[in-house]
Amino acid sequence: MTQASKISRKYEDLLTQLSGFLDTDIREKEKPQEHLMSKVIMCRKEFLCSILIEEYLVVKEIKQVMKTAIFVLNNDLQKVLLFKVFVGFFLYWADFRRS
């Protein structure tokens, strides 16, 4: 067996293993390597889309947490402001009663 035929055989084995991994049939394909490359590109696009969807959901969740935190802060600030108004009114009333 010549060096070229060994390399050719290894290349065919590689394509066969890759087609099995990608769950696609390359038998009787005119250009099996192009068929496999298109399958790899499609898998990569699907993977990237799934990552983008996950990142979108994480960002959406972070936004919701931030909205909740802002709501809680606003409520707490309103309580603090109301308390300050109440204390201010009470001090004003106490000064008014003393005079």
C-alpha cells in the first residue's frame, strides 16, 4: 500500500466518522466534504443561536431583578421621605407648642 493510498484511506475514515458524529449520510454524495462542511456550519449557527437566546434570557432576568430592586428602593425612599416629613412636622408642632 502506497503512502498516498494510506492517506486517502485515513481521509475516508475521517469523513465517515465525522458523518456519523453529525448524523448525516455521505454515501453516494458527489462531494461528501462539502456536504459535511455545510452540516458543520449549520450546527455552528444553531449553537450560536442557542447561546444568543440564553444570553437574551439572562439579560432579561437581570433587567427584571433591576426593576424589582428599583421598585424596592423607590418604596424605601418613599418611606424615608414620609418619615422625614413626619419628623419635621412633629418637630415643628413641638416648637409651636413650646412658644
